[in-house]
Amino acid sequence: MIDTLGWYKDQWLDIDRIFIAANNRGLKFADGIFETILIKENKPILLDDHLKRLEKSSKILNINLKINKLTLRQLINDGIRKLSLKNDQFASVRINYSRGTNKGRTLTIDSTSKTKDLDNLWLEFYKIEPNFNPISVCISQREKINEFSLISKCKTFSYNQAIQVLTEAHEKSFDDSILLNTSGELCCGSTFNLLIKRNNQWITPRKESGCLEGIMVSKALRLKIVKEELIVPEFQNDDIIFAINSLSCRQIYQVNDLKLYPKLDPIYFWDLLYS
């Protein structure tokens, strides 16, 4: 069994042997999109949902997504087999797709060189343990989500804003940060969506807030156990708040100076969405 594995340009490689060209727009301008998918019981979970979001992101950002889905599924299944996981072990696969390589140094898209269909794709496989540890958060005073930006609707390579709010949280002795949009509406966390149980109802920030349409939240909405709302950042100490993404579900026990006292097993909620 191995812990990490990569694929790039028809080769299976160690992760640290994948080298991206300096003129690749993904490296140079963070001009690319990605999806991170949980592998559970040797299967990629909610793969169709992730592939639909990848395609949606490519259309929003006008990236020519030249991937045959059957080929991609086969590559993912091959990677899972190479990991040789036991049935009770977890892993993840990150699908990376760059717009391509530049002919010169210019930012303009029409300078992109023609490439083979899979040259702009690389995959990363990691053996993981899903994270269910509780966290404390602050409300970021440093960064806001632009609810009108196309970027906020897509999973892009750029994590600069998330890095800034995480740094801010650590400076203030919190585990992570949550963000408001430019109108002061509750939006999302650095790398997670928010689920809040209040007055016996699960709610989540509406898409119009600028939060990414998370795969787990979308599943909860389909199951009709959560509803979208405009949420102002006025928390109550009996709120139950989960920070959730495809690889973690963590209960928030403190927001700024407010301690939240209810407890709920996040694994139960996680299993409900991934069943």
C-alpha cells in the first residue's frame, strides 16, 4: 500500500515527481480549476456531482475542458487500485485542470498554446483520515467574499484569500476563519461551507451570498434536510454549526468570543450525506 500517487501526461508518478512548466497558466496565474473527491470503500464518492461542478466551473470561466469523462473515470479507478486501500480506509483524489500553457509572458487567453486533450490535466491521490475534530473560528476582518464575482462560484487554483484568513485566525489563536460577503451577509469558511441548526431547523447561507456550491451542502439540499437563507452573523450560543466539505465535517464550538454549548456527532451527519 502507498500513501500518495500522481498521474500526469500518461504517467503514474510520485506526487513530488510531477513537474509543471513555468509557462503553465495554472502555475503562472492560478488559471485553473479542480475538484477534490473522497474515496470510500475503494470508490470515488459523489463523483458525478464533482464532475458536473468541474464542467460548470469550466463554462463559467471559459476554460476549454478537453477531458473524456470515461477516460477520467478509468484513470481514477486505476489510481484507486494502485493505492491498494483496505476497505475501511479512506483516500482522496484531486482533479486538476489548467487552461494551458502560454506562448509568451502575456496574460491574454488567446496566447494559449494548443495542447493534447489530457496535457492540462493532472491527478493527485492521497491516503487520508476524514477530519471530525471540533474547531474555533473568528469572523475575518481582513477579507470579504465578492458575491458578484465569477471566481467565487468556482473551485480555482487560487487559495490566496483562504491563506490570508487562515493566517488571520492563527494570529488571533483560532483554528480557522469564516467570511462575510461585501454586504455583511454570512457566506462560508476558508475552505468549507457552513451548516447551522437553529430553532430546530438546519440552514445554510444562500448561493447569492457568494459561497461556493458545495457538494455536501448540495446533497443536503436535495435531501431536504437543509434550506438556504440569508444569514446575518449574529450567532446564538445554542446554535449547532458544522464546517463541512468533501473531506471533513467539524463542529464549530466557538465563534469569536461566543462559546457554543450544544454538541452533535458530526460523523452521524457525514454518514447521512455520504450514504
